[in-house]
Amino acid sequence: MDLKEILSKCDHTLLAQTSTWPEIKAICDDGMKYGCASVCIPASHVKQAAEYVGGKLAICTVIGFPNGYDTTAAKCFMATDAADNGAEEIDMVINVGWAKEGKWDALLEEIKAVKAACKGRLLKVIIECCLLTDEEKIKMCEVVTNSGADYIKTSTGFGGGGATREDVALFAKYVGPGVKIKAAGGIADLKDAEDFINLGASRLGTSRIVKAVKAMEG
């Protein structure tokens, strides 16, 4: 697979609690240089990053992150705030406890509410696969499909497990035709990236692919 194609599907990510503006600025520079789909960064850096890239790169941020148990009102406020600050893409974490309880209607209504609060921005829904059974993942494929969200996403990277080939294949089987797939967490190298794309992922949440390409450049 063409390297440029892989990079064009990468959300170049830096979500460490210790992230500083110089580090965020550096990944924005890399994202622009290597033609990434977006940079995925903490909400507090969105405004400055959006001003810095000047429309040359999509800014993505996360809400309800990483635990997902904020109230719906709080998630909606975060989504609107992110959009107002210049985020073009928003990755939200579901309330995993609701999924464990089978509160599918509540999950559907929350995702719909956040989608409305995004002001037309792209919404990706993180279901944290490592905490769910296959049956719960299949049900979440249905919920996300019915919600109007743009993507279903495997993981936060903070939940004890990342993307697996099995989960991406499961998503590809069970999501509706309008929903794309983002694999995130633990994507270590170009082989991983290619495998996930071939299984059906349109986006990859990773910090390592750009690093791998830079290493190849010497």
C-alpha cells in the first residue's frame, strides 16, 4: 500500500496528560508535512492549534475522554466548545456503564445529542472495545449506525487495550453503510496500519506511523 495513502488516513495523535504547546505544535507541523487526515489533540489546545495550522490540517479533539461517564449535557457543552474553538472532528467516548447495563436507548439519545451539538462537525464514537463483550460491540454497531454519527472507533488508548484486527473486522461486518471505522490504540507500525485499512478502517488513531516514516527517512 502506498505510504501517502496510509498517512492520509492517520489522525496523528497526542493525548498525553503532560502535552505541552511545543509538542502539539510539533505534531501539527508533522501532520501538515506528511499529509495526515488530522491531528487529534486535547481540547485545551484546539483554538491555538486551529489558528496555527490556518486551515491546512483538520483539528480533531476528544470529549468525555477517556472514561465516558460525564453527563450528556457536559459532553454536549464540550462538543460545542470544541467546534467553536476550531475543531473539525470530535471523538466522543460512550458511557460504557450504560452499555454494560444494556441501556441502548440512552446511548442512542446521547450520541444523537452530541452529534447535534457538534454543529455539523465530524463525530466519531469511541466504544472502548476492550471493556465490552462481542455481543455488546455488535449492539453498539447498531446504535452508532442509527445515531447519525460518522465513525465508530475502537478505543481511547487509555482503557487497557487498543485496536484489534478482530474488532475492526467485527465493525466492518455489523455497522451500517453510512458509518466509517477508526482503529486506535496500539497501532505500532506500517504493517499494523496496512492490516487495519485492509480490514475496513478508514482512519487510524496513532502517533507511531509518522514516527516510523521519519525513521525510514533517516
